[in-house]
Amino acid sequence: MFLLVHYFEVTTIFGSIYIFLQQTKGAPIFLVQGQPGCLSPAQAFYFSVSTAATVGYGDITPNLKADLSWAQPSTFIALEVFCIIIIIVLDVAHIFSKLDSTESNPG
């Protein structure tokens, strides 16, 4: 559960960074459906989640390569969280399979 909270924390932070960057730059840093445009907070969060999940639908993309450098860390951090979740799930499954085998063969 903590890792899912961490995942949403990461995506919210990066969504906030995207909003902050577009406000400070004064120009659209994203292409929204192929046209330069400013993101709403909901679109920034959506882009952050889809980027972190490595889905990347393509409806919102960074405008320049320099702007892309802000999206890449989001992906790497989220992948780390996904890997940790998978490791924990596999570890728990392994523990339960050992418990199940000792209950079925007590001696």
C-alpha cells in the first residue's frame, strides 16, 4: 500500500513540476493533440501518470527535447516503484506457497 501511495506521490510531484515549468517559461512546453498548448492540472496529472506507467498515449507530448528531460525521470522513478511492488508480491507469494506446502505435508 505504501508503494502505491509513493507512486501517486511521484506522479503528483511531476504533474506539479509540469504546471510550474509551463507557468515560469511563459510558453507552452507541451503539444496537446499536436498543437502547442498549456496543460490544465488534470492534464498534467494525466500526462504524469501515463508517462510514469510507460504507456505514453501520444496525445500530450513535450514540445522540445529540453522539455522531454523533465518527463524521463518520472518514468525511471516509477519503474523503480513498479519493480519493488513486483518483488514484494513475488516474495509474499513465495512465503504463502511455503506455508501451503508445509500444511499439506506436516511431516
